[in-house]
Amino acid sequence: MTVSQVQQGKVVVGILALQGAFAEHQVALQKISSPRKVCPLLVRTPDDLAKCDALIIPGGESTTIALLARLAGLLEPLRQFTKTKPIWGTCAGAILLAQAVENTKKGGQELLGGMSVTVARNGWGSQVESFEAPLLVDGLQDSQTPFTGVFIRAPVIQALHPSPDHPPLEIIARLPVGKLPKSQSIVSPDEDDTDPRDPRTIVAVRQGRHMLTTFHPELTKDGRFHEYFVRACVLSSLF
Ligand code: GLN
């Protein structure tokens, strides 16, 4: 952030715009209310990234986003960015932010890391197993009103890895009890899925200035997760 941006109270929130639902995040950010003016910026080059105070990595296809980031010379700048600035990864973006991923394509997958979480790609199954679930989220404005989580070939959180060397992991949202989708890859039809501590029910996590959601808040008209990211991750770490 430049000195003049701080003086004017503006924050530049970049959106990685290589592939996926970046335009929807841009629209969502333009609509939110925030104590500081939020300026969305589509990021396609290292120079774009250098102008950002924070970054959103959208849903899409994590392997494609990683490949395009490498071709654009963005992979290392993004890894550096995770070390100092807030990032929110949604769905494919959540995969890129994880420290480890299971169920990768042959040959593995490049990650940025930044959050102490293991995820399984496509953990709920294929596109036809997409689903919506009502999420009650304490940290949001109007928290009694459920947030509609849209899950499209979403990753499943397999494990959190708390450590004294990293900021604590804060679970922001879980699927309602008994709502784990039954699919061969993640929950077998006869499995008991009512344990409220089951990591696979976690769908939104914050760790210090970073956040991941395995669903797509940008595909709803509800801007509360965007407001939450700006308030809890971005403004609290910048001002
Ligand atoms: N399954 C996709 C991936 O591996 C993520 C899907 C999404 O972002 N909706 O990247």
C-alpha cells in the first residue's frame, strides 16, 4: 500500500484473474460496505500484484490457475505475498492456499501454501454432486441468517495442523450436523457422519491474515463473507 492510499484510507484488494470466477468477486467487492474504501484490482502480472494490499484467489480449476500463474511469472511473487499480506482462497483458491493436497492429478500439483490445512481435491465427487447448504456463521453480520454455501467440485478439509510456529486456526463455518454429502469418495452411505468435530464438516477457516472457504460466496448475492474478509483479515492486519 502506498502512503497516499493509507492517508485516503483506501485498500486495494486484488483478485487473481487468470481463470475462474474472478469477475464475480470483483462485483461482490464493489458492493460491500466497509469502514475503508475497497478498490478491487484484477491481477494478471507481478506488477499488478505489487499494487495490492490483499488478494482473493477465486474458484475455478486449481491446476490451471497454478499453470497460468507459472507462465505469467506469478508463482514465486504469490508465494512471497502469502508471507506478508492477507489472502482469501475460495474453492480452487482454497486448494492453492493449503499446505498439502490429496487426490491430485497425476504428477502432483503446485501449491502456494500459507495455511496449515490438508485438503482433498474434488472430495465430494464430480460436478453433478454439487450442492448447497445453509451455514450459520458467528463472525458474519446478521449471524442468525444462514449463509448459502454453494459447493461445486469442492475440496474437503481432511485435517488442520495447529502448531506453535503458526497463527492459530479458527474454524469459521461447518456444514450442519448430518449434512456431509454421501459420496463414494468422502462419506460412504452407511457411515455415521454426525460427529460435530469431524474435520470434513469444516468449510471455512481463518489462520491469521489468511482465510479459505471451500464454497463460493461470490456466486451468491450475499456479500457478508467479502465484508468479513475485509474487516477481519485485511483491515485488522493493515491498520
Ligand atoms: N475441483 C476444482 C479444483 O481442483 C475446484 C472447483 C471449484 O473451484 N469450484 O481446482
